[in-house]
Amino acid sequence: MKKKIIIVIMCLTFALSVLGLAGCRQTMEPSTSDTSIEPKVTEESAETTGTEEKIKITFMGWGTDAEIATFKEMLAQYETKYPDVEVEYIVVADNEFDTKLQTMIGAGQCPDAFYSHIDRMMKYAVTGNLYDLTDYVENNEIFDPDNVWECLINLYRFDGNMQGSGSIYALPKDVSVFPVFYNVDLFKAAGVTPPTIDNPWDWNDYLEAAKKLTTGEGDNKIYGTGAYSLESAVWSNGAEWVDQETLTKVQIDDPAFIQALQWCADLRLVHGVAPTASETESLSDYDRFKQGKLAMVGAGTWSLADFWANCDFEWDVMNWPVSPNTGKSEIWFGSAGLSVSSTTANPEAACNLIAYLSFNEDAQRTAYTMGQAIPMLKDMAYGEYMNFEKPPASKEVLFDILENHARLATQSRTFNQEWFNEFYSNIDAVFNGEMTAQQYCESIKDTIQQLLDDSNAQKAEYSKSSN
Amino acid sequence: MDCMNARSKDKKGKGKSKLERREGLAGLLFVSPTIIYFIVFFLLPLVVCVYASFTNWNILSPNRIFVGTLNYEKLFMDPKFWKALKNTLFMLIPIPIYITFALLFAYACHKNILGQKVFRAIYYLPYISSIVALTLIWMWLFNSQYGLVNSFLSLFVDNPPSWLSDPFWTKWMIVIMISWKLIGFTSIYYIAALKSIPKSYYEAAQIDGAGPRQQFFKITLPLITPTTFYLLVIGMIGSLQTFVEVQMFAPDGGRGYGVGTIVFYIWQKAFSSSQMGYACAIATVFGLFILVVTVVQFTVSRKWVFEGD
């Protein structure tokens, strides 16, 4: 009798484990045998389309607690507006997001809508995983594309070879500008007058100011500047990492490039107006600024909420100085996008969702009042946001940067960023004074060129294997 | 003995009895969840991995073009792979450290020193704590200006190391951390091993006039060699797969890729660069490497592991 019971139990266990496997089957299939390129419809969405039940769509993103709370709120609003749609919100840690998304795509279970990192959008677009939003943007009921900065929409265009033109594969979830934040109290104490949009600083003015602002010793040491944005220095000086026409030729041995790099390093090495390597390692420039021990730091507008909460001094923003050689100033701008899966069973609902999340006025208002982002709708940016009480006082600087000085970083336009990471991987040698900028750039150029070639080859291979 | 012979003859001869078949079936059913688990989560991925290593699979597009041994050729020419391999071998350093300390600690516990239970709990704590939380704490401990470790070191040296920015020191920090983490876990094995040595051996040795030192080296050490061997094997496999520490301390692999390990590199290639085929090739080669190391360990073990009379 006992034995019979045991056997029955074992049969049940066996049956259960087999059933468990059946559950996995859907995940397993594409990774082992599925080589067709036809859109895969996930079982879940297939079930819901034919019935009168609610349309279910899944939306995956990352974010801080505050952002997640805002998104939950906005999703609820969306569901009220479109009562026939139900959204499942999946939150993943930002450093695991790409891994998770790729695994889900590999398993044929791509979420209907998801965040799309600007550096990686091309990878998903060229492999046919993103829904073409071009028609939707032109004929949608949620926002007016003319009221959004053109550069923001263009950011997510891709023509199969280059970013910036062609079909639209994502809508901007937000836009981040990267100005110089400065401590107004320290500026007043040192008698430094900040630049204005019409009367910008050049590098020499910046250095002079930084010298005046650097005071004290030991624990009371206050530095004039944090690490200077190398991108801004290089681009403003008329140099490029990679030629902008074809994105195939590394140009880091250009004298203008080397000069810019050396200038950034010399702020620390020669002039002593920026924290040393070990000081930066112990306390980042960003945190040092928050503690009032650093007068000027480059930071993104995503830091606004943090600065509101944690800076007990007055602060404002300014433009990056112009290069004395060219008279121009450039800096990158960032954005995270929202994309729709090409395999979604409900493209309309998914497109409406991302448009709603991106451009809904309430959402935009929530985002800027919470200090997460600046508005992307022009009328709101130049209207109510200008009268918004919280700092920065010079809000117009942010939009001046966005309209006149901001560009998409070169590494975001190449297929992968390995060449760029490699450039930075040993840059400390220059900033610690172990190598000059010239020595460094010459020593690493061939390696970088090789990695860029690999990146371009990979893009070609991807488009080939997907067509 | 006769009975067993008869039984095995019976097996070869007439085939299994009904009872035996039933028992065999029940046995199979009992192990089936494990077997299925093994096949689904280990064997199948392994086969897929080896297959994918001969393709240009990028995980995002369903197409996989067969590229022959291209990935393997690329691998041997890839300087980052060799750097990662060197860094990985560096992670073997903690093994002798924590095994020695764990043995000493277990020996002390075995000798019933005061408060041993408290110590045991304290030593075991790191093993059950979240590695991410631990890493964050260690980042503060090893902060070059404000960290406790460097405050202490600055009493003796002028320029304590920059633990987090100099890859050489980052690797040593990981070595220290792994050692610290595994002492407690390892000592549990040793405590069990020490308890299993019959007291009579020591009594006999005492009668023969052996001192504590001789007893330790002639009785204790040889009799716990199976445990030491086991710990060496799993320690080596574990060390070679170091990943989280690298991801936390040097998210980009460190300056000049001075910290990135093989598993970290595989992960980067698979998911950051979307070169799943290439990542699979690295994984296959590295899997074979671990296999060879383990086989060598087993072969050599015959010379020094005591397996009873």
C-alpha cells in the first residue's frame, strides 16, 4: 500500500515537472529551432485579440522610484482614457534592462512597448525588432509633432545605415541637457560674474574664473571646476573622434583634438583648479558640488531634483565656454526613447501608449515639477516652465543649449560603443600626467580604429542577417 | 556474498523480476525531476551554446549564419580575451588563503574555545549576505580618501593605494573580499570533517607519545584531505567564474581591462555587444579549460588525497 502511494506521488511529481516544462516550451522554441523571420505573436496577445476582453499590452522600463511612481500614475491615466486597454508594467533595473530585453526578444516574448536607449536603438532597429512609427507620428491623435523640438524626433530616425534620417523608431521619453551647473554663492564670494547667452566665456575666461574660485586647503579645499566635458572641449575646438560623414575614420590624432584633451587634463595637472585623481575617486565631482566644495560642474538636467533637495546654496546653469580657436561651443544632449515592438499584436494601443507617456501635458508637467526632466513641448517650455519657481533661474540657457549647441554624441551614432569605451578605458593616464595627450592618442589610435571597423562590420552583418 | 552473486546472475540471466522493474521505475521517477532539470537547464543550453559558437548569432535577429570556426580564430587573436584570462587566473589566489584560515578557524572551534558558536555565526554571515550589498559596503571601506582601510594603512605608509581606480589594487581588493567571504562557509566543511575523525586515533597517538603538532600533521591533516580536495575543486570552479565583484567594482572592466574576468567578458560580449555567437565560443573554450583543470585536479588527487584503507 505504502509503495503504491509513493508511486502515485512520484507520478504526480513527474507529471508536474513535465507540465512545468510545457510552460517553458514557448521560451525554449525560438532559441533552439526557430529560424523564420516572420513576426512572432506571443501567445498572450494572440489570446486576447480575438475576444471581447480588454486588450492587454506589456510595457517595460527602468527608473528611479520617483520615475516609477510617476509612470504608474500616468499608466492609470492612460487606462482611464482608453478603457479597453490594460497595461502590464514591468520594471527592470537599468543596468539589467538591455540583457533582459534581448533575452525576451530571443525567447519571442518581447514586450509590446519598452524603453529604448539611444545608444542601442540602431541595434534593435536594424534587426527588425522595432515598429516603424513614421506614419503614426504624422497622423496621431495625441500630440502635434510641430510642437516638439525637431532634433528630438530626428534623434530616433534611422535609414538602415545612419541615425538622424529615415523612419522613426522611437519617441523621446525625455530630453536631458548637460549644462555647467555653478554655485552662485561661491561666484559672488570670489567676485566672478557668470557668462550670459549673448556674452559667453571662452576657455581662458573659464580657467581664470576657476583659478579665482579655487581656495582653501585640506578639508576646506574648494575647487573651481570638476572634470571638464571632453566632448564639449573636442567638438568646440573643431575636432572629432570620428569623421562625421561616414563614421569610419578615427581622427583622434588631429592636433585640435589633442589640444582639447590636454587642456582638460591641464586644469588638474598644471593649474590645480580641479580635484586630483584620488580626490575624485573618493568623492565624485558631482557630490563635491552638492557639498559646496566645487564651484562649477557639468551635470545633466536629470540632477535637478537631487540639487533641489540636497544643495543648501544658490545655484544656476550656464553654457559651456566657447573654444578660443573656433568661437563655438558644443555639447551633447541625451534622451531615452520609447519604442514599440515590431511583433506586437496591438500596434495602435502600444503606439498610443508611448505617445501618451511621451507627450501628454500632464505627464510633462509632472516630470518637470518633480525635477526629472525638462519639458519637450515647446509651448510648455517657453510658457509655464519659464515661470516655474524652482531653480535654475536661467532656464533659457537650457533651451539655448538644446536649440543651438547640442548634438547627438558620436558614439550614439555608431553601432556599438566599444571603440569609445576603449578610448576612455585608459584616459586616466593623461589625467594623471603619466602620458601627454599626444602620446596617448597616438598610442591608442590603431586599437580604436580596429574597434570602429568591427562596429561597422557588425552593423553590416546585422543588416545582412536580418534581410 | 553468495546472495549478491546470485542476484547479479539473475539480472544477467532471466532479466529483471517484476518487483525489481517496479523498483527501478520508482527509482527513475524519484530522480526524474533532477534529470529533467539537468537536461533543460544545463545540457540543452550547453548543446545550444556549442552550436551557437559556430554561428554569428546576435540574439536579436532570428537568423543564425554558420560561420565555421571563425569565432574561435577571432578568439585566439583577441587581446582582451587573454587579458581577461589573466585576470581570471588571478582570482585563484583567494583559494589557499581562505582554505588556510578556514582550517585554523575550524580547528579552534573544534577545540571548544570560548564563544565558538558566536564566532561561527559571525564568520558564516558574509556567505549568506547579498553580494551586492557587501560590495557596496566594501566600496566604502576601500574608498581611497575616506575609507577605513586606507585610514588604517596611512598610519604605516605615506600613499595608501587607490583601491578602486588602480586595477592592480582592485584585483587585490576582490581577492581579500572573496577570501573573507568564504572563510566561514569553508570552515563549516572543516568542522564537519574534524568531527568525523575518530577520537581513538588521537588517543592511540598520545599513548605512542605524539605531541599536538605531530597529531595535527600526521592525523588531522591527512584525514581531512578529501574535504580539502572537494573544497579545492569547487573553489577553483567558483573562482574561475568570478563575475559580480567585477561588475560592481569595475563596471567597464577597469582601466585597460585590468579587472575584467572571462565570465564578465562573456556577459559583455553576449549582451552589451550582442555577439552571442562569439560569447558562446568564449564560453565553450573556457568550459573546456575548466574541465581540463578539474580532470588534472582529480588525477593529481590520487597522490595526496586519503581515501581510507
